[in-house]
Amino acid sequence: MAVSFDAGETKQLDVGLIPIPVALATLQGFVTDADTSAPIYNVRVEVGGSLSTSTDTDGFYMVPNIPPGNYAVSFSHPNYETIEF
């Protein structure tokens, strides 16, 4: 589409933009003790420094709505060594 203007003319263009769908990702899983396989509650799971969650009583975590890209992921808990990917 092209818009033509004559000298001194003013035009108003009202436009409805259609969003481009972005496929957001989800990271989910379980955190367990490496020795006992018991679920670990309240592990902080951080994605890219700005998205985070904590595990529930079953050790389950889910971080939804992650935009496409590469991210560092870390798992931390006061009683365990921090793991970073």
C-alpha cells in the first residue's frame, strides 16, 4: 500500500496491527536429592537472571513464557551446591 500526499495536505491513517505470534517456551521438571532421590522443596530455579520460580513440595518447577533465545539456568538451595547450565 502506498500513501500519496499533495502539498499542504494532512491525512489520518488509523491502523490495526496484527501481532506476530511468538512461540514462547516452558522449562519444567523435578529437582531431587542426588543421593536419596527425595524431592527437594523450595529450590530456586532461575532462567536468564530475570525469570524464576521455586520447586513445590514434590520438587516440581515450571517456568513458562520464556522468549526464544539462549539462557543460563541455575538451581540453588541453601543446603545444596548451586548447579548452573
